[in-house]
Amino acid sequence: LGCRTAGCVDKESLLELLETQGAAALSQAAQGVPAAGSPSTNPVAIFDTTKGVFKVEIFLKEMPLTASNFITLAKEGFYDGIHFHRVIPLFMVQFGCPYARDPRSPRAGTGGPEDGTTFQVRGGAYAGKTISRINGGCIPDEFTQEISNTRGTLSMANTGAPNSGGSQFFINVNDNTQLDWFNKETDSNHPVFGRVIAGYNVVVLISRLPTQAENPKEPVMVKSVRILEGE
């Protein structure tokens, strides 16, 4: 579930990230499974795709750093016009690579936001802090909440290297607890930051499309992602 073909962070850059941004120092200790915030307190993202509409609660309260990154990108129009580049039935659908504006691009799955772009954290211990995306457009890992990769959840894609997530994420269409960052029986580290609250059938439909090398033969574009606050 990598966002790029190579790791984003070398040792020196990781140290810089830890020292200058601090957000990567977020506690990685287990804090118990939080009750997901209701759609009345968390923002809702509306995905308008060529296969239909689905809505996602974004866990801004529980995962403020990761959620703030996503919300900022969505409001900037970053995701508009991008295609799902990887779908696997009974597993997940993956999205968010800018190269996938061309659904047949050989680079689909390897991209992210531009280096040096920023976003402001909207809650938690780092509320108000401006985070720079570095080393290939990557953000710090947010391993603070034990929210499992269950059916219908949104989770950050990464290369497996620390702090290598950017704009790409996937939606689970099965209970994929082997991807949980707090599952010590696996090397996967994918933090969950949202859940589908309406239109899940659209996500399942996308996951079942015929593919070639896990890329849908019939391109599925996200025409827009709209953020509603306090729905």
C-alpha cells in the first residue's frame, strides 16, 4: 500500500523532521480505541465520482494532523480529477496520487503533494501548528489512536518507511486488521483517519471492477471532493 516506489525519508531528513516539526514526536503508545466522533462534530467529505457519490466522516477530532492534511488538500482541489489507480476486491480501493489524473499513467501510485507545501493542524496537541510536507510531499506519521482498518474505514497509504504518507489513502472493503499500526504481528503501519457513512455500496462497486494489474479497466474519476463542516 505504498504511495511511492521508494522511501521518502532518509535518516538525516527524519531527524530534521523530528527536530523542526515535532509532530512526528506524537506519542506512539496505545491510548485505547476512541469512540469515533459523530458526523455532527467531525467534518464530512463528499466524494462525487463517475460511479456515484459516497460520504466520509473525517476524524478531525481523533486524528487532527492526518485529517487536517486531507482537508486542506481537498479544499485546495488537489483530489479533483484524480482516478482510483488500484482496486482489489475484498481488500481495498486506493486513491490520491496526482499522476493518476491520467488513469493509464505508469507513474500512478508513486506521487504526492509538492515538497514545501503546508497545512495547519486543526486540533490536538499541535493545534495551530503549520506543517511542511517534505521529502517527496510527506507528512509525519500520526500513531496515536488505535482505530482499526475495518470495513469502510479510510487509512493512510505509505511505502512502509516512517513518515512516508502524503496524499494517498485507501478505503478498506474488508476487515484488514493486519494493516493496523498497533498490530505487532505485522510490519504494516496504516493509521485510520475516517470512515464511510453513506454510499458504501459505491465503494464496493469500484472495488469489484475488472482490472489489469490492479488498475480498473474502466477508469473511475473523482470529479470533486467537497468538505462540509459540522454536518
